[in-house]
Amino acid sequence: MPQPRNVVSVGVGSGEEMHAAINMYAGGSVVVHGLDVSPSALMHSHEYLAKYGLRGVLTEGSATGMPYPPESIDVFIFSAIMHEIYSYVPDGRQAWAKAISEIAQKTSPGGVLLLRDFAAPNHEGYTRLLFKSRIAADFYHYFSREFRAFAVTSDQMRESMLDRRSGNDSYLPRVTAFEESVRLPTTAAAEVLLHFKNFCDHVNRGFTNLDDVTWKELNEVYLPPDPFVPGFYPMSQSAYVEQIEMLMSCALRGTPYSMTCVENGRSTRPNHAAFLAQHFHAEYPDLPLSSEEVIAGFTCKMELVFSKTSSR
Ligand SMILES: C[S@@+](CC[C@H](N)C(=O)[O-])C[C@H]1O[C@@H](n2cnc3c(N)ncnc32)[C@H](O)[C@@H]1O
């Protein structure tokens, strides 16, 4: 969009997307907004923007009920928030669907949504994981017992535990020594590695207590779950796009508009892949890819652009 009237970063976090949008449209009359459910995220964004002498409008509110009039927003940025929307409430799928319908209704004609989030690997089968370090094996051991066991506040939440994903196993397979390997559905293996990276980032920030229930990310689902499959079985990227378009078209029924995906890409994160390759060896039994290639696929982020145009 060359000259949007407004840009909204939803799930503003620390304000970096607002900063980028303000810089991108510097000199114009754009108003850049940040929306977040977390008062501390809004406070961080406020301090971050102030540090650079930038101005934006920060509002407390949820993606599932955005405080903007219909068809009023030219650019929505959803970066690393969709997975949080379906992770934190018992009815995560409904919350996710509600957020998408909100976007469809509140985007202006000609407006766009930029969506960036974790991407499920394009592999339907299994992955064999070997642990190259003791910390990786220890983490896996812990994760396979405790993943999302915290903050399980209701039976519905219990349904969302990762162990439901791995076929008939009630938990992820156990390991007792770091020389052992495990065979996991590929999406589960990807989820484990993404969480391991996050865990190490926490450790580097001085976090040491694995039992700390305030470590919220442990309970997150990073890869997008299929709304029609029980448990949290992740969708491929193309299925994810189809789901979003379907929900948008339901929300826009009766209006002269539709929202479709006009860019569908993935970005690699080489630093994450290189870090993880030090701790894990990963292979697909059915495909001749190197461990580095498999792990690089796990760390991709999907980058989608949806545009709202006349449907006639
Ligand atoms: C992982 S951070 C992403 C921050 C930033 N957008 C980025 O890409 O770095 C996710 C943010 O989304 C916020 N969030 C989670 N659920 C939300 C919801 N339903 N509505 C609005 N914000 C939400 C969290 O408070 C957090 O600040």
C-alpha cells in the first residue's frame, strides 16, 4: 500500500513492527496503531517508541474483538500472534476463527493483512531425531512429560496437549540417554525443536527453573492446528491459507468484497537452524534430505499477504 491512512500492529509485543511501519511511511499522514491484550507489552512498546522519539496509538484490546469500525483499517500486521490466539484459551480454535472474521470485516476495501507465524514443515510423515547434546536430551525428556501439562485449567485444555497428536501414544516417546533416538510425527518433532530454541533463549536470559509456571511459552502451540482434526494436529501451510480464506469469505458474505492470499511465502531463519543443528540430528526416513535441510524446514516462518478487493 503506497499511502495507507492507518496501520495496526496486532499483538504489538515490544513495538518493533510499529517502528518499521512509522519509518516506512515517514513524511506521510499515516497513523500507526498497536493493539495488545497485555498491558506490559503496551508499556514496553510505549517505552521503545519513546526511545526513538516516535509516536503511535497504543490500545489495550484483543484480536478477537478489535476496537475499530468496520472497513476502517488499511493495513493489519499480525506477526507471531496467531499461534498465541489459539494457545491461551480453552476454545482456541473459535478464538482464531473470530480473529480472522474480525480482520475480514475491519479491513478497508483495498486494504491488506500481513500475517507471519511459525510454519509446519511440508512433510506428512515421521522424523527420526537424535540428540547431539545432553541438554537437548534432557529438554526432550522434560518436554515429553510436561509439555502443556501446566496451565491445563479445564478438560478442553487437556484436549489440546501435544500427546494427543502422536497417534496412540499417550505421551511422546521417552528417552533415557542422549545417545538414543526417537521417531515422531514430523510436526511434533518441529514443535519440540522450536520449543527447545525458545527454552535456550530463556536460559540465556538467566532463566533456570524449568518448573516455573510463568514460563508461558511452554504451553504454547506453535504450529497452526487443523480446526477439523481432534487434538492439535498441525495443518500444512496451504491448508492453513485455505482455512483462513474460507473463514474470511464467510465473514464477508453479503458484502461486495472478498479477501484472498496474494503472497504466500516462507522465510528461513538460518541462525535458528544452525543453532538447532548443534543439538539435534534429524532425518526423514522416506526422503534423502540432510539433517541441516530437515532442520531448516522446521525453523521457517510463513509470510502471507491477504488483500481485500471487490468480488464482482
Ligand atoms: C510473540 S509476541 C509477538 C510480538 C511482535 N508482534 C513480534 O512479531 O515480535 C505476541 C504478542 O501477542 C499478544 N497477544 C496474544 N494474544 C492476543 C490477542 N488475543 N489479542 C491481542 N494481542 C494478543 C501477546 O500479549 C504478545 O505481546
